[in-house]
Amino acid sequence: MQTHTMRTGPRNIGRTRLIGLALVSVLALTGCNSGGSDKAGSDGSSGATGASSSSTSASAKPYLPVPSGVELTAQGSKLQVGQPAVVAYRPRQDQVGALDIKVTRLDKTTFRQSFKGWKLDAATLTTSPYFVHATVKNVGDTDLSGRPVPLYIVDGHNTLIEASSFASTFKPCPSTPFPPKFKPGASAKVCLVYLSPRKGDLTAVSFRPTQEFNPITWTGELQSPAPTAKPSKKANQKG
């Protein structure tokens, strides 16, 4: 049996609460009105369905300095799964990262389905697990190797939830940071695990690097995760 270890990094949004040993840090945003709100994906949707209008128009003036030719998606844009957004943020105070992000799939799973063989505590079992798939390209001039993927989910309680990380390999959805070599021009497919407290929903995926940032969100239909491929008999015989 394997034991989970929670790993979280510093964040500059709101205050951080740890949900037992649930592999998740929750960023509480209740009462924050900074030009936008994350309440239920800001559109009252349930289960990440039915997004309101989408916008991919570039800001007239970039909110952060980015390389020439990089056009940032406007803050507050509401996108559907499959639509790209070009975003910028500060991974460190003296750095600016720029990413082309496209959320490609949202999965609602269960512990019985995806966490077989894992030892889970009572607090973890009070959450709802979700997988978020995305493609990400480094379109800036900053090396983002090993950095966390700056995406959260929004639950039904006006709360941003950070992706979980694992002390050992989690095959159904690796939920790892950017690759060790994620320099300008590099791209990657990522899968992130989120545990929504109190059997919570996934109403949207959110890019919100600071509390003052008007979030860019993605919504779409929740699907069931694809079954994990089992080793073939030939592979077992060779092993």
C-alpha cells in the first residue's frame, strides 16, 4: 500500500488552508472583489457545463511585459474547453513567464476508480477527485523548468483549489510540474489532479496568479477518465 504525501508551494492569493492530509491546498477567496469573482466559475454553472460568452481578444496593453509578438488574452475571458489562452504571470518577483494554455479535457473520477491500491485518510475521502488535461507552451523568454502549472479549479463555494502532488508516481494522472527542461519554445501535455473539499464540484478551471487578477476561466462537460492501459501478456512474458 502506498502513502500520500502532500506537497504545496507558496502562493500569493488569499490564505491557504490544508484539508487534513488530502494532498491539496485550498485558496480561500470569499469576499474578494478585484474586478472579477470565481463564484461557481463566475457564471453560476454547475459541473463545469454551459460556459457563458468566450473571449480570446488580446489586451490593448499587456498587463505584464512579454516578448514582442506575444498577444495576451484579455483578463476576465470565459473560454470553453478546447480554446487557447495566452497568459503571463510572475513565477518569481524578478521574472515574467508567458504561456499558451489550452485546457483539453475535464474528468470527474472516483477514488475507487482511479486510486486503487492507495491508502487514503478520512479527510481525503470527503473530497471529490477531478483530472484536468491541458497542453502548455512556453511562449515567453523565461526558463520555467520544474515550476508548478499555474492552474486552479473553482468549486461551488467560491474557492480556488490548487493541484495535488504525489510523493510517488500516479499513473492515472501524473500531476507533475513543468518538465525539467521547459525553456522558451518548449511545450508539454499535462494532467493535474484536484481534490475538491466537502464533495465539492468543479465549476471552472481558472488562471488567477494574483488576487487582483481578473481570472481567465475554462468550462466544459465533465467526462469519465479513460481506463489506464494494462500491460499486455507479451510484455509480462518478456518481463
